[in-house]
Amino acid sequence: MLSPRQRPILSAVIALAAVWAVAIAGYTLAKNAKITPEKVRAYTASVAFSHMSAAGRAAAIQKLAAMLNDLSLAERQQLRIDRTAYRWFEAMTEAEKSVFLEATLPTGFKQMLTAFQDMAPDKRKRVVDQAVKQMKDARDKLADGGNVPPPGTNTLVLSPELQEQVTKIGLQSFYSQSSAQTKAELAPLLEEMQRTMESGRMMRRPQP
């Protein structure tokens, strides 16, 4: 039997062990629940999207959108550049594409379109140029790591001609007139443009 002096010590040890058990369980649960690019890749690869019912497809689209929205910007960009985010896109109906694109728009995206529309053409050009540079850097990092987009994938949909068009007519007009496919191709660049504008980098003078 334990002495009266030993009982409080034992109780404290048991309580401490219980606290650690709860903490470890919570950490494990949080770690397993955290969305990662690898989990998104595994999910999209595991779903036979084109063979699902309409209800199943709708649920899968919403789950994929929620997973993408839980990632950081850099992680989302990675999955968009390597086409993981659009693995099912060709099999989607036009209505499904619209739902998916709307569900994965970044917070404040529509305000960004309006803000870009109100900019002078020279500032618009600087935002586009900076965003394109960031996208090229991101693609180069993927290539350096052995992760390259599929052959023929246009990950920088804005050609110099289209960049000039966006600068002249504004992004809002250009985006509203684009097809779902073009909007999907634009998504990585548009997110980068939004980050550029929110960080104030478009106000910095370009380096000579």
C-alpha cells in the first residue's frame, strides 16, 4: 500500500501522463488532418471522376475545392502548375467547371479585379510583369526539384500579346470574357497578381 505521502505523488504522475497522452493524441490527429499537396494528389488519383454520378461528382468537386483552399498559396500554385488541381477538369461539364472555379477563387479576388481595373495602364503592366516573373520563378523551382508540368501544358497563358490586352482593357473585362478553360489556366497567374498587389510590390520601381 502507498503511504499518505506517496499518494499525491502518484496522482500527479498519473495526471501528467494523462495530459501528455491527450497532447500526443491531439498532435497526431492534427497532423493527420492537415491537408498537404501529397494528400491532394492522392485524392485526385483515387477518384474515377468521369464514372461517378452527378451527385458524387458534385461532392468530389466540393471536397477538392476545400482541400485546395486549405493549402498555402505556394502549395496551391504548385498543384496548379503541375496540373494536379485540374486533373478532372476536362471531364467536367461547363456548369461543374464554373462551380469549381468559383469555389477556388482566393478571398478578395473580385476586389482585386476591380482594383486592377482602376489602375493606370503603366501600373497594370508592372503588376502583370511582376506576377509573370514570380510564376516563372515558381516553375523553375519545380523543374529544379524534378517536378515539371506535363508536356505541352501552357502554365503561363498570358502571351506578350495577351499581356498587352490585359493592360489596355483591364483584367475584369478580360476575365469575364474568358472561357472556363482559360480561367483555369489563368488561376496561378491571377493569384500571383493578387499577392503582388496586396504586398504593394507593384508600387516599387523596377530595377534597371
